[in-house]
Amino acid sequence: MNISNSDHFSIQTSKNKDEFFWIKDFPSNRLLYVSSAFERIWRRQTKTILENQYSWLDIVHPEDRKIAIQVFQLAPDDPEWIDPFRIIFSDGTTKWIRCRAFKIIGEDGNVSKIIGFAKDVTRKVCGKIENQSSSLQGTESFGSELCSAI
């Protein structure tokens, strides 16, 4: 698929403000494309990740880096969403991100590209935390406080 000639594809993918996608050449391990929604979610310009494809890891919570790298390194055989991981900004705010990726098989039968998706699931995660904490006696405010900090 020639992305630069696919206006419909660009329009459809740019409508979702909470999700971005990337395309990576598998044999060379080179990032080819990152959609503009990356800038809204990661608060960084797309050129930074294209220049240094691992720069996005700088703000991934240290405890969550293994999970985050998993989907970027090699798309799993089953392209289910991986567990969410946290990104932390310099102002202290946190977002929860969930990713998945798909292998694209070339004409030679080998993996040629990986197409990945990253989605901001902060609201969903905070909703679950608040629901769980409110069901525990004496901890009603914990979920609210945690998500207020986010």
C-alpha cells in the first residue's frame, strides 16, 4: 500500500484522536511512518520518533518498559491488545496506553512490515480503578485521588 497516495486511509485514521499507528519495515527494523495522533498522545513531534525510533521509551514508566517494547519489537502471532502500560510526562501527568501490532507477510512468505496501533485508554483504566476502589470499604477516595493525579 502506498500511504502517500491513500487520502481515504489518511482521513479515516486521523479522525481517531485517542489512537495512532505506525508502520515499521521488519527486515531493516526501520520506522517508516507514524500517524499525527502520536503528537497528541505522546506530546512529541512525529519527527522525533522517526529520527530516533526508541525516543518514545523515554516517557514510558520504567516498570512498564518490557511490556511496551514487546509490541514494537515483534508483533505477536496473536494480535490481541497487550496489557496497558503507563507513560509519564515531565509535569507528572500519566496516561495509560494499550498497543497491538500485526505482521504483514511479503510475497516471499516472510514478515516484511509491522503495523502497530497505540491507544490512549486512560479514561477506561481510571474508570475500572474507581469502580474497584469504591467496592472496597474505607478506600472510596483512593481511585478518585489516583485518577485525579492522572
